[in-house]
Amino acid sequence: MRAVASALHSSLCFSPPLIPPSNPNFDQLQQPTPKPQSILINNPLYTQTHPNISLQFKEKILCLEILGIDSGKALALNPSLHSTSLDSIHSIISYLQSKGIHQKDLPKIFGMCPQLLTSNIKSQLNPVFDFLSFHLGVPEHHFRKVINKCPRLLVSSVSDQLKPALYYLKRLGFQNYEALAYQDPILLVSNVEKTLIPKLEYLIGLGFTRKEAVGMVLRCPALFTFSIDNNYKPKLGYFLEEIKGTLEELKEFPQYFAFSLDKRIKPRHLEVLEIGLKIPLSLMLKATDEEFNDLIRQGNKAEIL
């Protein structure tokens, strides 16, 4: 055990971070780490039931766990980790840190995208950051914000995924690239043929013109992220059958689909229905709980138009 601990402390996994102490981000890179011994004892991939696992592989497992990454899950989802070197993993971590990613961000990023641990910096990661800079206008000091919003950007092909999605969205009329980068980057990792186009076609199939459907998506980009079966269909059914709404109302307030059917739409509609109140759809759903309760109290005295 001492030999392992000694080897780990001298390995690249525990090398000083690239950012010097004078950097304001230095403190954020200095995260307390669990005791190696406790991780080794508790990690099922390291125990004596696996006597043939090499020291290098055990070091790799320990490094991942100390970083807060579920090594078992990462290895299962990315089998290439079995053969990659600890040196290579460290180079990925160092590269991300050089782009402003903090150590505390790594568990989430690698947890969502374990394939990132075996990425090629030159052919896969560099192009992504170049894309953020040159196509979306993201300054280097904001890389962290965008990546934390959508880690999948780091494992998406620029030529096969990110650029086609951006060009499609641009053709539809998306012009606010800042919003795409900071608020809706998930649209950039959505497949154009399998995700974006089918969602737009579904809206058109409801009876909206293409121009109307595009206008709804531009007003509420999240429409591109909702499941047709789990979101659109049940909410549309309730809207038409229970609320007795019209497509014109949905065209004016496409954000309707962004609210929870069970936690927001149904309860509020039932309260409004109970006292015979008439409230615009947007006001009924967008109002805070306090504002909505005030509306209900006022509704007992007068109808709200």
C-alpha cells in the first residue's frame, strides 16, 4: 500500500496545477482530496478480488476517484480507459484547466462525458474551443461557463455536429449567438435530422404554418429540446381537451410547453376553473405563486380579463 501511495504522489496525477498561485483561480484548483487508503479499500475495482490488476491500472482508478469520478461507471461507458495511460488522462485534465475549467467542475464534466478522458486534444478538443471562439464569439474567460452549461460540447464533432446544427439554426433565423452559447448550447449538440427537424415538423403537423412554427421556436428555443411523446402530446391533449384553448394561444405563448403539466398547468387551471376565472394563459402560468394567489383572491371579487 505504501508503494502505491508513494507512486501516486510522484505521478502526474498529483502534479501541481498549470495555473500558478498568483492566478485568481488558483484557490479553486486546490481542492481537498480523500485519503488514498480509504478509496483503495472501498473501491471494488481495487480490492483483493482482483489480484491481477496492474499497479498502473490501480493508480488510474485511484486518480479518477480522487477527482470525484465514478471509475466503475467511467470504465463501463468508455472501455478505452482500460488501455489509456495515466499520463494521457493527466494531459486532458491539464488542458481543460488551461482553458479555465476548474478542478471542481471535472466530476460533472467527466461524469456526463467519460469518453472525454480518452479524447485527442489536437483533433477533438482544440477544434471545439476554436468553434466557441470563432463561430460563437465566446471569449476565453467564458469558456468555463459554456462548458459547464453543456459538457457534451467537448465530445461533439465540430464538422459533423456543431457546425451543421449552427448553420441550420442560423437558417431558421437564430441570430443571437450569445444566447446560443450561454443559454441554449444544447441545441448545438442536437442532431439536425433526428431531433431538430422532427420537432419543427411536429409543430407544423399540429396546424401551424412553417413560418408560425419557426416563430414559436425562435421565441422559445426550448421547444427543440422537448420530447414529442412525453411533453408535447400530453400537454397538447390537456390544453385542447381541458383548457379548451386554441392554436392561436399556443402560437402567442409557446412557453406553455415549458411548464410542468402536473405541478403547474393542471393545479393552476383547476383553481381558475373552480372559481370561474378567466385569465390569459401566459399570466396563469408565468405568475409567481404569490402573484397567482393574489389573482385568485381578486377573482372572487371580479373577473380578470
